[in-house]
Amino acid sequence: MEVKNKVNITFLSKSENEGFARLCVAALLSQADPTIEEMADVKTAVSEAVTNAIVHGYGEQRGDIHMECTLEEKLITVIVKDNGKGIPDVEKAREPLYTTNPEMERSGMGFTVMETFMDTVEVESIVGIGTKVTMKKRIGSRL
């Protein structure tokens, strides 16, 4: 598949940058002529991935979040990486309602939301090194 466009950005793990990440992916995705629902799905998944990196990857610390977005024909791939704490048990973290921060009133639905709105979600994590979330969605399934 031919790469139509690609964007790499790095931003600080600050909550206000979650909206920035959404706008960046939306600008790229608009080139694939998505439906309003497809656009909302991808933006929601990106919000969850970036929020996880901010809240769980870095916590009270500051660090960089790297986001790579690639558009190939009608397939968008979004990779969100942090160099934070890492996830000790990825499978457990992907379970609905599981959270490491119940005192923060987190719902534990981040990965479930990503999986609901994207076609595929892959999570790689090493404790003390960081986490990489790769999400893909095919755009344009409308006839």
C-alpha cells in the first residue's frame, strides 16, 4: 500500500495536549474523506491512548509522548508511545474496568474504548521503559 501522508509529532505529557493530538489526527484523517462517525471513532481512540500515556505512563512526572500517524489509501495507523512506567501485565490492563488508579475515579475502559472504535489495537510495554499502542482503522467502508 502506498503511503499517502505521514505525520510525526512529540508533545509533553500534559492533559491539554490530548486535544492537540485529536486535532492533529483529525487533520490527517480528513484527507481520506471519512464519515463523521469514522472521524469521531479515531479521535476518541487517540484521546484514550494519549490520556493513558499521560495518566498511567507518566503520572505526576512530565515526559514526551510520541505520536505517529500514517495514512495509506484508506487505512490510518496511529502509534502512541511514551517512555514512562510501562505496564506490568498488558493482558490484565486490557480487561474492562481494570484500573491502577481507582482513587482518581478512572473507569478502566481506555483499552476497551480503543478496541471498540478501531479495527486493531496492539499494545507493547516494558516496565521502566514505556508503552507503545498501535491502532489501525480502515476508512470508507460506506458504499
